[in-house]
Amino acid sequence: MARADIADDAGFCFPSVFTLAAKVSMDQRSVQRILRKLTRRFLCVNRATIS
């Protein structure tokens, strides 16, 4: 739901792991694990960005 809150009208969102972790009150490693699981199950697509 945190990603849905951030997404634009087309469904795209690009929050950092830090932002997601703060929004859901979890540590960053937990968020990374959950994102990996969602990606493996094709429930979301993650694209790494380099700043």
C-alpha cells in the first residue's frame, strides 16, 4: 500500500528503500526482502537507479 500511496496516475512510483521503510515503520533490510519477494512473484517491477 505504501507504493500505491506514492504512485502517480499511471501506477509508476520511484521511492527509495529509505522512504518506504519510514512510511511503513520497518527497517530498510526488511523492506528490501519484501521487495525481492514481490519482484520474484511478478507482483512488482523494481528498477535500480544510481544517483
